[in-house]
Amino acid sequence: MTTETYDATYLTGEDSGQRWRLLLGDSCERLTELDTDSVDLSVCSPPFAQLYNYSPSPRDLSNSRSRGEFFEHYRYIIREQLRVTRPGRVAAIHVADITMQKVMHGTIGLTDFSGEVVQAFVDEGWIFDGRVTIDKDPQAQAIRTKSHSLLFVTKDRDSTMLRPALPDYLLKFRKPGDNPIPVKSDVSNEEWIAWARPVWLGIRETNTLNVRAASDDADERHICPLQLDFIARCIRLWSAPGELVLSPFAGIGSEGHVAIETGRRFLGIELKPSYWRTATANLRAAEDAALAPDLLSELAAA
């Protein structure tokens, strides 16, 4: 079932399947519609403050005029995530630190965005429970970003301006209280040995959902879907089949795709209509694929 309402510059709506529900709108508002203590796990990658613009909407966190304004708005979402999450359960947040640029900041360097996100979650009542560094290929990053700090020419001219490639981070937060339903993970001992390391290797940067269908010529700025490997590790570690996974920044539905694929249910919120429409198609396709073996088994048993 699909419903939409349009009010001047802000579009809201909803679509759903057997295992998923996707809300169109502002997470600051739509999270308030969810029941308290109803979510088993949240996985998301929030907009990185003042790094990329995802849409022209003034409601889009990426359009905040300052870092302070970004966190003022983001705290509403952090607070609501805490409310809707069951006691003892986890929020897995994907972040990266943000570079300073000579033309914008007067110098070249880094800002500790990941640390600011940790502080914001702690201030709103979450327990900070872990940080994982996600390994990155420096050559691929140099080609993609053209960062002078990674180039051979910088090494040969003045190596004081070199720095390592920027990693991504997984920040793990836990809601205070005892978890009433222990999660019996299907992660093998061998997998846990690898994933318990402080650095995650093997997260393929190209293992993402197809973004082309989400393009919107009227306002397209940037699409950066989260790697499916990253999402799968979080979901398998910190939720059980049948449980509800939330993403307040659903994008094109990556977290939902993996949640459905691994036997979970999904609830997402996305502000941008073109992303939301693509996400509904991706979630419907994931559900069709997940249900297909069951239908074949039923036919064979008939």
C-alpha cells in the first residue's frame, strides 16, 4: 500500500510490504510516530555535517549552516532513537572524520566529526560501547578524492603534508537497561575472531546497491550508499531473525535490503522522494527474493 501527501515543499508518504515499512519524511518528525521500546537494532549512516549535500531541502541535515546547527537538529533524532529502542539494545552508526579545506577553512587538516557524534549520543543518554575502524584503500581514495595528502607528488615535494587514508568508523552505542531477550547470534567463532578486531578488513567499498535509479535531475547532489558488508556484520552481530531493524536515514534502502535478506524486519525513514521511491523498489525486490524459496518449497510439498 502506498500513500502520499504533499504540502508545499515537503512530501510525506508511506509504503510497506510483509517485512518492511518505509516512511517518507523528516526523521525529526516521523520518529515521534513510533512506539517506545519497539526497535531491536538501528543501523545508519547519518549525513556528514557540511561535507556532502544530498538535497536542497532546508530539512536536510547536510544543509545545516554550521556544525553547531547540524548537531542541534541531529540530537532530536538521537533522542528519538533512544526512546524507540528496546532497553539494552544497540545503535550502530557509520561515520567518518571530515577534512578541512584551504579555500573554506584557511588550512588543511581534519575535524573530529566521529568524536562529536560520540559526545552527542552520550549527552542524549546512550552508552558508548565500542569503535571499529573500517580499512580503506589509500590509492582508491586518492583517485576518488584527489586529496593532496595522499599523492606521490606531495610525498616528493613535502612529506609533512602527507597523512594516512581516512577510514570510516563503526560507533556502537547501547541503550541503558537490561536486554530482556538475549540475541543468539549466528556468527561463527571464526567470523567473530575476525570481527572482534579493532579494524574491520574486507569491507568492499563497491559492494553497494545500484544508485542510478535514484537520480533526480532537479535536485541531485550526492549519493553514497552504505556498503552491504558493513550492514550485514552489524545486523548479524546485534539482532536476531524476525527482529526489527531501523534506519532513520534509509537512503536507497541498503539497510533494509540486508535486513530482509537476513530474515529481519525493517523500518526506514527517508526525506528525499527520489531516494524513497528507489528504496521502496529495492525493498520490494529484496522481499520477493527472500520469499521465493518459501513459495517453491510450498509448491514442491503440494
